[in-house]
Amino acid sequence: MSEAQARYQAWLNDEAVDAATKQELQLLEGSEREIEDRFYRDLEFGTGGLRGVIGAGTNRMNRYTVAKATQGLARFVLEQPLAAGESLHSVAIAYDSRNQSPEFSLEAALVLAGNGIRAYLFDALRTTPELSFAVRHLRATAGIVVTASHNPPEYNGYKVYGADGGQLVPASAERVLAHVQAVAGNADVLRLTAEEAVAQGLLVTVGAAVDEAYIDAVTSVSLNADVVRAVSDEFSIVYTPLHGAGNLSVRAALARIGFRHVHVVPEQELPDAGFSTVRSPNPEEREAFTLAIELAKQEHADLIIGTDPDCDRVGAVVKNSAGEYVVLTGNQSGALLTHYLLSSLKAKGQLPPNGVVIKTIVTSEMGAVIAQAYGVSTLNTLTGFKYIGAKMTEFEQTGEKRFLFGYEESYGYLAGTYARDKDAVLASMLLCEAAAYYKSQGQTLYEVLEELYRTYGTFLEALESRTMKGIDGVAAIRGIMADWRNHPPEMVGGVPVAAVQDYSLGIDDLPQENVLKFTLADDSWFCLRPSGTEPKIKVYFSVCGGTPDQASEQLNRLRTAVMERVDG
């Protein structure tokens, strides 16, 4: 009997497993491959914590894997020092609109309570960045948000945050994982009922007061609310929350700084765990904006914004010179926001001498070039906003640098220090504010982007992903990385390779991570990285050309050459 089969039988025989779960497992009898996939491993902490398909099994998201993860987290939390003046350890918990998100969140809260830890549980769905804020605001020891971001509807997940409001960095995540692995089984999980937890003060519902404090923090970052109010009658926005958690918070922030004409896509306004109007609730994809673009044409909107289900990522759609709506890449939005923030701070005389912009190693260099023009340094981190958050906390403690802006190419942005994770509520507000400001100057966001290209060079980027599920997929991804690591190319697309960076060796004072980056003689680069949260390998590309046509040709040549080898 394989290890997976043994685990399967153990679940069937476990008195702690409920009848409905056992019935689901019994239906798998004889399906060897499905049993193997569900039980060949435990869900692992990746760049965003746990994430997996909902269902019964150790390699699935369900109340038992959530309870086991939370029992391990509880042991980690109890090792941490209490915040000054606090008598109990506590954990803030939020969740988005996905299937079983409320149930998983309550399960986590009751396990924490069973370990004598107070759980601050939101009264309804909330955004991921508000959870990051709430950890700090409530002086909690840790935080949990139940979400699978923009993954398909069959997924859910569980992200863990430290006391600083940031996602756990590897050293802490490994400690949590060790505790999780030490949980012998379902019977080893401590748990109270909801009634017991409430009676003992270990389950506390939070809501409007934290919401208000969060929106105050977000809108305090605004730099030109006076301009927004001046042009608000002529400025129109279309917004889609893509059936997720962002609807109320994004609209509240926009209204607070003076936007009056915000049109929400009606078909996508309300929470929907099936994300029924889109193939994928991902603002990185143009298809997700189909309904929003239709509404924008009717309303003659200046700008379209869309947030993913947990509202930590935002995509923007702008009108080009031909009047057509085009989706900005994450790098383009990041460059625009870098320029807007730094130019506004400089104009107000508020640009600090020790300011810093933080980005990831797979993010375009355009933002760094813009920052340099303003005398602002740029710091690179590994992929994952947790590393940006960790640097923010470090600078907050040392005073060495003053954080101004952090971003990653995958549509995640943060300004201000009220949180430690990317915030699509804040980024939505800033994108709209920037668009309104430039409109007051007679420019569109697209025209500003073209101006930036003329000034700094045309930076173009692309991303290719290959999904490889199950045990075979894990092996295939490992094989691809080993091939490129052990046999690095000397030439790609006719251009010599100038440098190879293997981040698994822990270079540039960064933690070790399974990432390879190849820089070519023409300063273009590509990077291979297995996803930490999905069964994918991602390949990132970046070039800088003199003109858009030159850059586009350069990018296509690089992309074709690399993917021919990746695809074998």
C-alpha cells in the first residue's frame, strides 16, 4: 500500500472526520490516481501560504487541513512575545467571497480559541489589505486571510501574517510549517465550540470601526484630493470588483477623496464564489474587463479599474491615442504610479533625501530608472510582497530609509506604511487620482506613459506560464529548472548571455529561492520561476528599446527563443 493509500484509509477510519467527508472519500474508491493526488502530500506553505483545490484529502483545502494548519500556527503564536499591554495572544482573521471562506475562517478561529488565543474575526468578507492593516491596528500577534486570490473557483487558500502585518517570511513560515507537521492528526487539534469561544472572550467579531480606521489610513496617502474635487464633475470611472471583496472599500476610498461618478459593473458587483461572468477573476487578463469596457463605452469613462477577489491586485484600462480602451500591464501601472507619486512629492517639497522604492527582481527596471531621475534609490527583493513588507518593517525600525512605494509586476502596489501587503483599494484610489490630476493638465494616463517612454526608453515586458498539475507536473517543473541551471545558454535569440543569477544560492543578500535570471548583452533579461502557490512555472521577459516597434520586435525574438526550449 502506498503512503497516499495509507493516508486515505486513515481518514476513512478517523473518528474525528465527519460523515460527509467520509462519503466524499468513499466515492473515490478504485480511483487510484485521484486518491494519489489528494493524499500524496500535505499542502505546503508557498509564497502565499496554503492554497489548493477544495475537497477531502491532505493535499486539498478543507476544514481539517485548515484546522491542522491553524493548530500549528497556534503553537507558533504562543511562542511570540505579547504586544505591550496585552494579556492574551490574538490573531485577526478575514476572508473573501470564495466557496467555504466563512466556514474555513470560523474553523481557524475556533482552533485558535481552543489554544487560548483570541480570534478577531471580521463579520463579513473583507479585503486582504484590510486584514494586514487590522493586524497592526488591533495589535494582534498574527493574522489569517482565507483566499485564493485570482485562482479558479475550485480553489481556496490560507495566508498567514506576522505581527507587523506582513506575510510570513521564510524563516517564520518554516517554523510554522514545522509546528504543522508536528500535529499528529485530527485528534491532536484543540478546538472550542463557537458558544464556548464567545463566552470566554476568545472569539470577537470586528467590523465597522476597523473599516473606518482603514479607509482613514488609505485616504491619508492621497496627494491631490483638491484636484480630484475640482475635476470630479467631468471625470468618470468604471469599476469592477470581479465578484470579490473590494466593492465597498474601493468605492468608499474614491468617494472620500472626492470622486462623484463611479460606475460599478452591475453584473460583477455582488460576491459570487463561482465568478460566473468571467473565465478567471484576474485583472491581469483583458477578458476579465469585457463587461467593464462595454459599460465604459456607454459612460465615456476616463478610466476603468478592476480588483481581484481579495482586492490586493488591481488592473487599469485606459484610452489610447485612437480612443480605444487598452489594458495596462502591471509594470506600466507601476511606472505611472512611481512617476506620479515622486513628481507630486517633489512638487510639494516632500521628497525625503532617504526615500526608497522597493520592487521585485522580476519587475521592470523602468520604475527604478524613473526613481533615479528623482534621486530616489530602488531596492530589489525576491518575488512576493512579503519581502517588500519585511524591508518596510526593517526601515521603520532602523530609520535608514523612508519607504515611498513598493510594487511588483503582478499588479500589486503599496504606498504609505499603514499595512504590509499590496493594497488594491489604495492603488485604485491613486490610479484614479493620477488620471484626474493629469486630466487637469490636459493629458491622459496613456499620453503620460508615452511621454515616459520617450524620456526613459520603451520598456516592454511579458509573462508566459505553463500549468503542470499533480505529481508529474512537479517533476516536469523540476526538470525544466534543472535543465536551464545545469546547461545555461551562451546565446539566446542571437544575443549573447552576459550574466546568469541563480537565486537558489542566496545572492545579493537575499534568501535562497529557486529562481534563475539571465541577462543578455543588450540589457534585456528573462527569468524562470516556479510558482509558490500554483502548479505553474512562470517565465518573465523584459526588454528596453528606443521605439515601441523596436522594443516589440526585440521582445518577440527573446520570448520565442526561450519558450521553444522551455516547451521542449
